Amino acid sequence: MPTLNKIFAVIDPTTDNQIALTRAEKIAGRNDDIAIQVYEAIHFSGDTADADAMERVETARHQAWLDTLVAPLREAGLKVVVEVEWTPLWRDAIAPAALRAGASLIIKAANARTGAQRRLLKTADWTLLRNAPCPVYQIKKDEISTNIKVLMAIDMSRDDDLHTQLNDLVIGYGKALLVGAEGSSIYAINAYPSADKYIYKDELAAKAGIDSANAYTIEGPPAKVIPEIAEQIGADIVIVGTAARDGIKAAMIGNTAEKILDAIATNILTVNVS
């Protein structure tokens, strides 16, 4: 099972409702071994006579704001550090900052975008999914359920090393997220492309280590099937695997995880391998 020891919570400077921080607190509060790094990227692009002074003043102001935000977490005994980074390239700055911090999980509020908007805009979610050094947990649902339902997307139609590793990571993180979460449940979905790739429910259940009643095998594209099952069972978290890409491949739009992010109404955790 993967080890969660450092949660990297991305702060949205445009709101006081920090759902990424709230979710980080919830997870870390169930495990004394988890620390939280709270990160905010800021920049002021207006004209100013002294740019260096502006950077010092604004950085100090936001540092004080973050200290106020995390004060209740520290009082509750959680290990929390804060970082404010001054950068105009805030979309690109998140992944390197998480790498510097040694993060094992990044949590960020998801921005509502259509597929067309993501094709036209370099969104922070798009950039983070492609560049993150660790799993990314993007929050769409503000409320936190008492009994969490986790849906793991497992691809059993391919048995190469990459997909075997991704499947193991998806299952591992699904179980890691539920440590200490009493009354929660875990499900698995395998979307297979055609009848000759059919997987029996019992096979999927055995792979995932769950009851066969919580296993779903459905023919169809993952970007369509996974959101449908997530809605049907009322999933709070959907976990999918994605392969990190670079060079020309990183410029291509259409990764399954990105399609699911736009199609799904619930929170999504993407786990990656290089």
C-alpha cells in the first residue's frame, strides 16, 4: 500500500473557502504520520515603482493570511508548514513546488471547465495532471460525506507492465485513503473496449480485493462508463491511473483522465507512473 506522509494543499487566493485545505485536514487528521504543506502561488502584474518592495509586502501579507488559515489545524496537533511563492507562472509552479516539498499527494480545488475550454486554454488542472510528481486529488464536491464511497477505475483488458503498475497504484491509493475512515466502502469499475476483452466481475473483485457486489464490468469507453457508474453508486472519490508524458506527447489533448475530469461531477484522484 502506498505511504501518504506529505499532503501538498494548493491554496486558491481568490476565495476564503479553501476546500483543498479542508480535505487535507480530514485525511491528515486520521493519521499522525501525515504532514501538510500549504502552498500558494501569487503575483501582482500591475505597474509599480518598486517591484521588489511589492513582492516583499505581498508575500508577507499572504504568509500571514496562510498562518491564520492553518492556525486551527496546528492547534489540533497537525504538522503544517506554509509556503508562498511569487511567480507569474503559477500554473507551471505547482508541480515543481510539490516535488521540492517531497509531496506524496497533491490536493487542489478543480476548476469547472468544458472540454472545449481545456483545449483552448492552458488550465492549471490540465498542467498539473501532466506534470505532477505524485498523485493529484482534485476536489469538485465541497461537502465531505460521513461514509465515503471510493470508485477505483481498473483496466484489466491490458496486462503490460505499465497498466499492471497503474492498477496496483489505483488499488493501493483507494485503500490508503480509507485508512481510519469508518463506515466507508470501496468499489471497482473495469470498462472494456469489446466483447473479446470481457472481464468477469469475480476476476475484477479478486484483483481489487473487494466484494463482487461492488465490482462493475461494462463495455464502453472509460470516459463515458466511469462517470455513469460514479453517479449510479454516489461515489465521493473516483481514482484513475494515468501515464506521465513529456515532449510532443505532453502537448496532446485527450488523455482519459482529463476527459473523465471534465465529465465527472465528483472528486477525482489521478495516480501516475513515469
